[in-house]
Amino acid sequence: MVKRNSATRDKHRARIARDKPACHICGSAIDYTLHYLEPMAFVVDHVIPLAKGGPDVIENKKAAHRACNSKKRARLVAPIVRRSGTLS
């Protein structure tokens, strides 16, 4: 297992947050002002999870809500988003 570099992680996080994209999992807007522990706060998701062999590079990272990312876990595909906007 390769140790991740925190300086690179912070640089990638800032680059992704710069444009304030919507959550790539559910498609809803992210409140970038929320405390990082809030369910709807911004986190970086590895599209192909590290646990599945995904690389720790900017091209494999996208913005997500903490709650959506938590539901996705180490899966390649997130659970289905219901019309109400909640994850199943």
C-alpha cells in the first residue's frame, strides 16, 4: 500500500472545490461552507476507490457530499438515487 501525501491531498481538495461542483454521486449542490463533519459537507470521493485499485490522482477524484460518499463506500457504483434525492 502506498502512503498518501497530505500536501497533495490538500492541493487536490482545493482544486476540486475551486469551481464548487455539484455532488457527482447525487447531482445536488454542495454547501461548501458547512463544517466537514456535516452530512451535506464537501468531501473528495475517489471515483474508483483506492480499495479497488484506483489511483490517488486528481483525475480519479470528484466532489461529493459526506453522506453520499459514506453510502457509496468502496463501491465502483453508488446506490441508486431515489427521486426524493435520498440514497437507497
